[in-house]
Amino acid sequence: MSRYLVIAYAGNHRPAVQHSRDRGFLQRMVGWEAASTLKRYEPILDGFVEFLPQKRRSAPIATDTPSEVERFRDEELRQGKSAVTANFTLKVLRAVFNSARRKGLTPTNPAEAVELMPEDCEERLPFTEEQIRQLLSAANTEWIGMIFLGLHAGLRLNDAANLTWENVDLVNRTLSFRPQKTAGRKQGKKRETVIFLHPDLFLPKT
């Protein structure tokens, strides 16, 4: 019997490793439709299954235990991941098990019994001018553009990587895009972010 974590992507997205008793399980359980969101959560769910002993990977969902979830969280921390990342992993597992419980696949949610880790507030300092110069000197052409987009436009790495010429208005010197992290919370035209291009970002189309 296969397990429960295969994500069936639409279009050109590649299916995950076969760990599921049902190919569309995660999509139907949690109700997330955005392929980018599914892609973000897939490594967490696959990672949890891979963490389990071989003989446990094909067991029913109802047999998963709090101690297994807790050991998985602790392993994430042991590998150097932050408490914030470990807590996010735990929240994803809670959501999946909650949905499984609502659908009668398990009587309990083992992830609910695992405590979130205290999250230390970290002050994020901007790069110094010298650090930026060092980054630019070591970067290739593509990464130079990514660095400038982060420096002058505040774009997240994934948003910068997904830009095309269609996002750029050379006449008005603006950049329009939908931030993947926040666009889903907005409606209509508010989903689109428009920023003016800094002179360092403006390059004629060739």
C-alpha cells in the first residue's frame, strides 16, 4: 500500500515521489490549488516520510505518532535549520493531519501534540556597501541583476527570478509583478505591485 504525499501537479509540473495512497491526496485534503504553494510544501511532506523507518513509510496515516513528528522536528533543528523554519514545518504537518482527521483517515492529529519551538527575534541588518561590492564582483550577469533587484526594488529572490520583459515598462520605467508570498491575500488590481525602476536597474531592451 502506498502512502499519502504525492502531489499531482497540473500542466508541466512533475509529480512528487510516490509516497501516497492517492495521487491527488494533498490537493484535495488541504485545498491549496496554487502549484507554487504545493511545490513549497512538497519537500516538507516528502521529508517527513523519508525520515520514517522504511517499514513505517507504507503504514496507514492513522498510525503516525507524536513522537515521530517530534523527532522529525528535532532532526530539522539538528541539521541547522532555525526555530522559525522548524515551526513552519510543524504547522504544515498539523494542517495535513487536521484535514486527514476531518476526512476520517485518522482519529487524531499527532502534530498537535508537538510544541512549537521558541522563536528568537533576529535583527536583520542590511548589507554594507562593501559587502554589496563583494557580491557584485563575484556574481555573473544574471546574479548581478538579481542583486540589484533586491537592493533597489526590495524583490524576494523567487519574484526576481520569475520576471520577464512583460513585467517591464521601458517607456514609463516601471516594473509590475505579483509577489508570490502576498498576492493571494489581495484582490483584483491590488495583487499587482508597481515600482519605478532605479537608474541602476534600467537597461535598454536588446
